[in-house]
Amino acid sequence: MIELSDVAYNYGGAELFSGLSLALAPGSFQFLTGPSGAGKTTLLKLCYGDLRATSGVVSLFGQNAAQMNRDEIALARRRIGVVHQDCQFLDHLPVAENIALPLQVAGRANEAEGNLDELLAWVGLSAQAGQLPPELSGGERQRAALARAVITSPDVIIADEPTGNVDWEMSQRLLTLLVELNRMGKTVLIASHDLNLIRAAKAQVSANVLRLKGGRLQAGVAL
């Protein structure tokens, strides 16, 4: 689905990482760990086509990302749901409309009505549907961000520190939702520094742990 082969990325004239290879197989569940500044967010952006590798090959659903034009990248991105660490919203729109925005952008607004109610219930935000984003708690914002990421039924979910700003109870709730998505056949890649969360996930699903450190990626990390 998404493959990186011998990929390098330079930032500000310096090499952030090199010789990096990664395959996100259908239905896999993977965690990406590593110290701050190692390049975890950059690696995620390569996986969803927001950045282009300095060298090597990034393949998005069988196509070389370096050879894809803007429209082709946009089409590929519709198959990838992204939960950003800062989870930005349009503060003047209610939560429900923010969650439905990806469908509107994809020209599928007619799908929103039925799917939206079900999705809001799934993430436990039915009561907050009419609220504005500034009225939400940190945990509610993260669940809204997850709902927005999956409303188009993407094949891959990529989340960047989705539990970084919430307490353990909310982290567990978010993890449960991500595990449910994986059991539905979705490929999941999560960048996280929370080893307790990763251990909790490994007790529920077969999760692979990747570690990015010193410009290299190590797979099958034991905790």
C-alpha cells in the first residue's frame, strides 16, 4: 500500500535520515517511536505525500510519489486518513461540519448525513455535534480529529502523537477506536513516545514497533 525504499530526507542542508525502508502492508498495525527531533513527523509526511524524499523511492498505492502530479497525490491522499498532532479545526464551524469537511472536498457531501451521525456516536461526540471547536476538551478534539480522518473510509490511518495531550483514560479510549479500525481491515501507523500505550496496544493487536534514531529505522523493536 505504502512503501519507502532506501529513502533519505535532508532538512536545512543536513541529512535527517537515510537508507530508510518501510512497508505498510494491508491490515497492519505499526508504531513509530524515537527521540524528539529524530524525524518521526517527517517520516509520516513522506508516507502520506506531504513531503518528497530527497532520494530513494516512496510508493503510494503502487505509484512512485516523485512521478505523481498534484492531482494524483490528492487522489492518493483520499485513501489516507491523517490525525495531526495539533488537530486544527475551523473554529467558526460546528464540530459536525468540521468532521464532514473531507467529504465536501472530495465531492461526496451527499454521504455525510447518514455516516456523520454514526461516526459521531462511534467517537462519543453526538452531544458535541453542534458545539464549536474551542468549546471542546483536549480529548474531545482528538476524537473529533480521528472522526474527520476516517469519514471518507480511508484504507490507511496515520496518526502523529494522537494521545500526546490527553490523560491516560482518554489515551485508552483513543487506542480502542484505533484498534477497532484495524480490526475492520484498516492499516494503522501511529507515531508515539508513550511506551505504556504501545504495550497496551500489543496486548490487543499484533503491533510492530519501529524505532527511528540516529538517522536509521529499526523494525521489530522489543519493549
